[in-house]
Amino acid sequence: MMGSVVSVSAKDSDFHNWITGEREAFDMFDLGDFVLRKGATLRGAKVAYKVWGTLNEERSNAILYPSWFSGRHWENDWLIGPGMGLDPCKYFIIVPNMLGNGLSTSPSNCPAPYNKARFPKVNSALPTYSTHCQATDLK
């Protein structure tokens, strides 16, 4: 699956009313039409994410640390920093925002027919699969 990455900053984001500063800036990965296990298709699905550090030439230093269902990437900031367990001087850290959290495709930003209360149920396998698509496509 080939996706595309679009950078979003607090300045040009649709969420500019409540996102401020570089801490909340993120990139957006386009999953395309994403088919769920029960058959629903999220048209133009997107996963918001933030990265820290640099991917090494062997591509062996990546750590994937997803947010939780209502969490956002900046709520993991306290775990990331030089000398910490998630050290960006050693690792390439990818923190994807889960589907449904308001940044990635969610009830609040999904087009019909799955907008608002009609947003399909997702399970823990869905974020894993969508994140795998994203991580394997990042270069």
C-alpha cells in the first residue's frame, strides 16, 4: 500500500483554534480508502503522527509508540528525550495518533456516510495494521 505524507503545522491546520506551537505540530499519512474488518470503507482515511530522531541506514532503530484511543501524540512527550527510554538521539520514534482521536480520521472529521455517530467501531487490530502501513511507507 502506498500512502502519502502531508505536514501539518499549528499555523495551517484545520485544528488551529486549539493547537498551538511546535509541540502539537504533526504530519498526516494518507491511508487512502481503508477497508475495516467488518467491510466498511473509510474513504480517504488519514493517520496523524509525529516523529522524533533519525532513521538509521539499516532502518533498525525505529520504535513505534502509538497513542491510546483518545490520546494525542503530545501526551507522550514526557517519555521522549535525550537520556530517556525513548531517546531521539538513539532511536527513530514514530507516535501515530489512533483513528478516532480527533486528529486522525475520526467521527468529527470523517465524511458521510461514516461521520459523527455513524463512525464504524474500530478494534485494537485496526490501529496496528494502519500503523504498519504507515511505518513501512515512511522513508
